[in-house]
Amino acid sequence: MESEPERTAFAKACAYLNYNPVAEWTAYLAGVGSCLVYVALLMVLWLFADLMVSRGRLPTFHDVPAREQNRFLDEWSKLPAAETGDPQGEGPAPATEGAANERVARLQLAGYDAARSHQLASLQSPAADMNPIDLDAIWRAQLAAILYARLKVPEERLHDLFQNNDYHDVYHGLLSLVARSYLNGDWQSPVVAWFARWNPWLWNVSPNSHDPRNPRLFFPPHLTGLLLLAIFLALVGTGLTLLMHEMAARAAIGASHRFRRAVYHHTFRLGTLAFRALGPSEAVTVFTRHVEAVHDALYNRMTIAFREPIKFGLLLAFALVVQPLLALAFLLFAVLVWLIGGRIAQRFRRQSAAATRHAAERLTVIRESLMMMRLVKTYLMEQFNQSRVERQLARYSQAQLIRHRGDSMAGPILLLIGFLCALLLLYVAGLIVLSGGLGVAGMAALATALVSLYQPAEKWFGSRRTLRRGHESAVQLFKFLERRGEVGQVIGAEFLPPLDTRIEFDNVSLKEPGGSRMLLEEVTLTIPAGKRIGLIGADDLEKHALVYLIPRLLDPTSGEIRVDKHNLRWVTLDSLRNQIACVLQHNLVFHDTVANNIGCGDPAHTLPRVIEAAKMAHAHHFIQKLPQGYETPIGELGHSLSVSERYRIALARAVLRDPALLIIEEPEKALDEDSKDLLDDTMGRVLPGRTVIFLPHRISTIKSCDTLYLLHKGRIAASGVHKELLQNPLYRHLHYLEFNEMDEQV
């Protein structure tokens, strides 16, 4: 069962579909239309089968069951004088003269002249005493009255139809079904008559339809019309299904596109996602997995979850119209199979799962016995251990036997129950067919409808898993989107002038976002403008946390950070970040062209300026050798670059920005000597006059820093130049661990 928060969150997600209401409602309407078309195809199948079984022939008196024969003769003798249009009127016994007048009218509809009609109308003998010719004439009159009352068939057409002695051997199209459904007292008879009345091409037989020379006998227009109608309905149904999926996809994609845009912009506003070196993993999870799950659930909701219950209901209604008793019996047996068979199968599966766990435990003990051979030999435990192994083997065999029984018995027992229910259903169907309650054509249509019930039910139950995942992901999505940002710009924030004197950290503390760990505790340090400082420490999170505070990717839990006495909380974010360039190892390049990687997509950075920056970083030479030069895609899905090449492109990006403060994290991987020389030359030309914060991994960089700060457990443990800090045991230990390992790699 889904919880209230899940329903609320998914309802919010569904509201995003309203941004494209045309696609959403088109998907719904196309789904309903495809269901109606499917039921229409079943009706065409029914008509098709009926025409093939009955061959479009009108029934004779001896073709109907004895019950209907007796009812017809009884009603013939009680025809009311006042009703001239209803061949089966009910009421008290009329006067003989009125009944005779009604009989005459019906007989004249069948084409008999007045003398013959009065002669037949005056007959009062029971059916057993009537001669076959008179009985056939009365039966023709009954059929003529039915067709006239139900379909308003013109009188001259009825005359032509029933004056042919072979009227019952001639193809009459849907007239046969109209007459038979009425005579049998089928409660769907009005529906059949209404359908025939609005589709006269299914029964509008020409006067010469019984002529053997008529080519229409070989290509009946009604059967051909039904074929064309079925093809048309199939095409329409396919088109509506495709339209439903297309529109549902458009609406769901539009909603997921808005979700991802919202996640991106909210990630930009949040500071808690920036402190880990590997990037905003929570935002990535929401952006990919959770939004994709919500997208699938929305698409599922507009297609399977909406259409299949409607299709199931329409098919069930169709089955009830054809034969209510048999349809209800099918539903009853299906529920019994689901309840009884499902529970039995579930019990066997639970036994199998428990036996599997028990077998695994026994196998673990047996494996332990194999591993203790030295102990067995040392303590002379051969007999004891062998008997122990035999006991465990016996228990393992018993558990495996139970597992195999559970796996093998669930399916056959469920199949047996289903087979028995099918036999009972077939028995009930046989009773109904033999009693005349259902014909062959109706049975074919009913069987198709009942079998078709499985597909929508199976799809709907299968879709619940997708919907459940979507509900759960919607909770995570909106929980993320409703989180307040920790870093914001205050109203009336001032513009930060260019860095002139120093950057100050005053008792700065920072708690790990989303956790309780203190990354920084009461950090106080001063970075003079134009100086190079290095951050040394065993924990990368602490070093990244400190440098992330300067561009305000994070805000400190307590304390202040000032640039030339300006508190960073009270300056505009743009004026602050315009003065800073970061070169961090986990964001060196992204998937785009080299030019965009260096110029960041800013049109102000023209290609000549990009090339000049690349030359400063010694990247121009290898960029020219790429397949498309500065237009070569790089990054995760682009051209592969070495660590040194990616690092130099990131340096070119920083150089192009011309920042007052550079934050540079050096590659941890050892570089070749040529790359080191190129980087030293770049640093020598770019760094003078700038404030630089290094996260160093090269001895030459460490030695070039004016001040090194040793971070340990969130505090400044020591500071000074490299020679001074070598006297510190912790610094010396960290120095040995990193650079001794690098020496071994070299």
C-alpha cells in the first residue's frame, strides 16, 4: 500500500502534465477510442461468425427450438386486434374477428392475396393438425411481421422475399440474426435490431439475390463489407494506440524535462552538494534515476494504468451482453483460481525459499568441515568429522528435496486447478449451448472476449510495479526540490572591489552538510594578496571544504570570511566569483568542444583569445593535433585526453578568466618530465602578481609556496614554509607517505 506522502508527491508530479494538456488528453481519448474499437472488432467477429454459421438464412419453423415453436403458435392464436405492428403482443384473448384482422395483415405482408390471407387467418386447429403448407405460410407471416416491425423493411421487398419458395435457402445477410435473436427471446435483440436498422447495407438484399446467375452470391456484399469494416477498425485501432503512446510520451517527456531543469537550477542554488570531491551525487541520483522513474510512471499512468481497466470493463460488459450467465461463471472461476491457486503456489514458494536458505546453511557447515582437515588429523577426529559430514549431507539433501518439491509443485498444481475450472466452465457452456441459450457465433465472440480479459489484467498488474517506483521516486524528487538553499545573496548586497590586500578566515567552523562531522573547527588564517599558499592534509574533504568557502559554494557554520574587510555574506555572488578561478581535478573538462571547455561558452571569449590562453597553458600544440582542433569534442563521451592534457586545458580556462585569485589542485598521478617542465613554465608566466591557493601534489610546488598550512582534524595544526614544517612529525609523515610512494612509482 502506498502512503499518503507518496500519493501527494505523485499528484504533484501529475500536475506537471498540465503544461501540455493537448498531449495528455489526446493520449487519454486515444486510449478510450482504442478500447472501443477493440470491442467493435469483437462485434464484427460475432457478425462474421454468425453469417458463416447461419449462412445468412432465415430460420424455418422446424429450425427453432420446440419451446419457441409452442410460444409462436400460442401467440398466433392470441393476436390482439388493436396492435398491428407488434408480432408478439401480449394481453387478454381478443375477439375472433379482431385476431383474424391482425392475422390477415401479417399474411398480406408476406405477399399473400386477400382470399388466401383470410383462409389462413380463419384456421383455428393446433399445429399438430395443420398441413405443412399452411404452417409454413403462417411462419412466413410471422417472419415478415418481425422484419417489418424491427427494420421497417418495405412491403414490396417483403413480398418479393417470402413469395420465393426457397426463401430459407437464400442469403439474407443480417436479417437472419435479427429474426433469430427475436424468436429466441434474446435480451440483446433490441441492440441487434438497432445496429441493423442503422446499417441497411448488411441486409438490403436485392430481389434477384436468390438467382444462381447473380455474381453477388459468390461475393456477398455484406460479408465483403464486414471484411473491409474489420480492416478499417484494425487500422483505426492501431492508429489510436500509436497516437496514445506518442502523445503520452510527449507529455511525460515534457514533464521530466521540467523536472530535470528544476533539479539543475535547484542544484545550482544549493551549497550542501558541493563539498564532496566527487560532485553532487545526490543531485545526480535525483536527476537521473528518480526523474526517470517518475517519467516512466507518468507514461504508464497515461497508457496502461488508464486504458487497461477501461478495456477490461468494456470486454466484461460485452461478455455479459452476449451471455451473462457464462460470463459470470468465468469470472467466478477466475477469482477461485486466483485465490485458491495463488495461495497454494505462494505457500510452496515460501517453502522453497526456506529450504534454499537451510540448504545454504548446511553447505556452509560442510565447507567448514572440509577446511578443518589439519585440525581433524592433529586431534585424530576422523570418525567424528566423517559422521558430522554425513549428518550435514543428509540434512542438505533433505533441504534440497524440499526445495525441488516446492519449485516443481507450484506450477502443476496451479495448472491443475485452472484446468479443472476450465472443464467446469466448458460444461456450463455446453449446457447453455444445448439449451439454445447461445449459438456457435456467440460462443466464438464470447470466448474471444473472455480470453482477451487476461491481457489488460496482466498488463495492469505489471504496471503497478512501475507506478510504485514512480511514487517512491516522486517523494525523493520533491523532497530535494523543496529543500532550502544554504547559500544565498542578501538583499542590498554590495559589489566586491578587486582583491587588494588580503583574505581572512576568522574562527571559521563548518559542519559537514547532511551530517554531524565538523570539517573545519575555528580555522583562523590570513592570505596576503599576491602570495602563494598551500593546503596540506590527509583528508581531502577538509581541504576542499576550506577552498569551497571562498567562492561561497558553502557558507561557514560559524565565523567570518573577509576579502579586504568585506564579509563575503554581504557581497554579491557575481562580483565575488568573477575574481576567482578554480582548477579542481574532478572538474577539469566536460563533454563539449575544446573551445567551449576553455571559453565556457561565453561569446565574449573569441577564438583568438581562447588560442592565446591555450598557448599560455602550453595546450595549443596538442589541441592542434586533435581531429578537429579546437572544435574536437572532449570529455567523458569525447576524445580521450591524458591527465596532463586535461589539466592544461583547465589551466587555460583559468588564464582566460584573468582572475585575482587562483585555486589550483594538482594531479595526484605522477606526471612525466616533459609535462612538468611545461607546467612549471606556465606557472612562471601566469602566477606572478596573483593570489594562489594550491592543493599541491608536487615537491616543487610545495617548495614554491610562501606559506603552507597543515590541516588536521579540521584545525590548522601548523603553518610555515616547507623546511620549517619538516620539523613537524605529522607533516613529515604525510610528506613521506605521498612522495615516497611517488618515487617508487617512478
